[in-house]
Amino acid sequence: MWMETWLVSNLTFSSPSQQVNNNGLVSFLREVSQFTPVAFPIAGDRRVVAAFWADVDNRRAGQVFYRESKDPSVLQRATADVKRYFSEFPEFTATWILISTWHKVTFFGGNDFTPVNTFQLVLITNGELSFTIFQYHDITWTTGMHASSGGNLAGLGGIAAQVRSQRCPHKPCL
């Protein structure tokens, strides 16, 4: 069973401008290759939505999937979800969606036997308003074992994962 967290954000995005990053986030403008998360707000021109920004290493375990969609049935479900959870937007109609899933991924320094996490980030827009949906299932670790992360063999301790969106001040995240 998925545990869901629904958040509204002031992000505006369009399909050519975002990148699904290995380490649990979607970035705008450019990829984020930094594996150890930092506290928000992050410096520079980075614009991100972080479902679980952590030292993910899917070379050892798990996969990262994503898909963009304009399929009417998918957009209809996204529209219904936004209207259900954000009743102040009764006229909203989704025109584009990005679904990113990190499935059974482990942390840097992990192996075939270390804990894994599964989580998902969904971006929904109508071109003017944008919504983010974070979904979590089996979150069992928070930290990689890289020297800068400081985690242990259980994926705990050290610099923990970050969950948040970084809004773009006074302009869309494009």
C-alpha cells in the first residue's frame, strides 16, 4: 500500500525543461549530479522538486523509471486527483503529466542485501498551475555510505535525504 503526501507548489514547468535525476529528484534548467543532499533552499540556479534526494545507487539494486504523458485517461485521473485534494481549483484540467518512480533502489555503498526504498514523484500541469504529488512505499534508508554522507550499512545516520520543492522566485522554473 502506498502512503501518499499531496503538496501544491508554485512551480510552472513544461516538458522540455526538466530532467529526472538518479538521486531522487527532478530538476529544471540542468541536471543535479550532486549525490549528497543539502538543506533547502539550495544555492545558484538550481530548481528542483525532491521526492527523496539522497545518495541513491541503482547500479546495486533497483531501477528509475519515468514517463511523460498526454494520454486522455491519465490526464483525466490527474485532473480528478487535483480537484479532490485541492477543491479551490474546480476548473483545473491537466494537460501534461510526468511520473517518475524510484523502484527498490538502494544507497551508495549498499549491496544486494542492504535496505531498499520505493518512492514516486508526479508533476501535473495545465500550463498555468502546477501540482506535485509525492508517494512513498517501503522507505527503509535515508543516507548513503559515501565519505561526505556518513551513513552506515543500514543506510542510516549521516546526512539524511531531503524532501521538498525549490520554488523559482518571481518567475517560472523553465
